Amino acid sequence: VETICQITHIAAEKRINSIMDYSTRNDYMFPVLRNFFHVLEEHSFIKTNYSNISINDIVIDSKFDDYVEYPFWHYLLWFLEESDDTDEIIKALYGSVALYDDNSMVIYVKDMNAKLVVDNELELICSVLKDYAWTKIDIINVITIKKKHGKK
């Protein structure tokens, strides 16, 4: 079992190194990375500090009750962070939570300043979702987070 774990670790390291090499990226790598990203993040191959807020800590507006947490949100943030001229949007999205249903999404952000920044960058977010996360979103609502009573 230990040998299998070592081989798996070595394979994961090789995979992340090939993914991080921008010169080898192509359209087929993004869905692979998107689906593999959680494993890489969980095992600290990719370091992220995007959110310490759980969906269970915030009040979800009743009109979004049937939405589910967007599983590739950290991947999207990581990709944006790796892009040029995205510092402002990344700072605004730190601590955010994204939910989606079919072709619409709601992004809960930390405060009104973050909301204004994100509202101005919705086209960029939709474009990145479509091109790199392979998710087509037509409508995005941006809402400031209201924490549940007793949550800090």
C-alpha cells in the first residue's frame, strides 16, 4: 500500500507540473484540470486561500433555495488569479461563495465594495466560466453575504 501511495504521489506531482506548464495547455486540458483541481487543492499541490466561509454559514435568499454550490468555484478563482490584470476582481471574490442552477448563478460576496467590483466584471466571469470551466452561465446575481445568527 505504501508503494502505491508513493507512486500516486509521484504521478500527481508530474501531472500538476505538466498542467502548470502554460506552453502545453490546450482546450482539452482545462476540463481535466477542472475535474482534477479539487484533488490537487485538497492535497496541497495547489495552494488556495479563497474562502473560509461555508455555504452553511450564510443566509441564502429564498429565490435561490434550489441552487447548489458551484463545484468549480475555487478553480475559477485560481484561473483568474493566474491571468493578467485581475487583482481587483480576485480581491473582491476572496471569501465569496457561488451557487448555480442551470444557466444562472448567484455569487455571495463579502461587502458592498466587492459587489460593485464583481458587478462590473460579470462579462469576464461569464467568459472564464464558458472558456475554461466549460460552464455556460447567462445570468449572474451578486449579493452581499448575510451571516446566519451566531456565525462570525
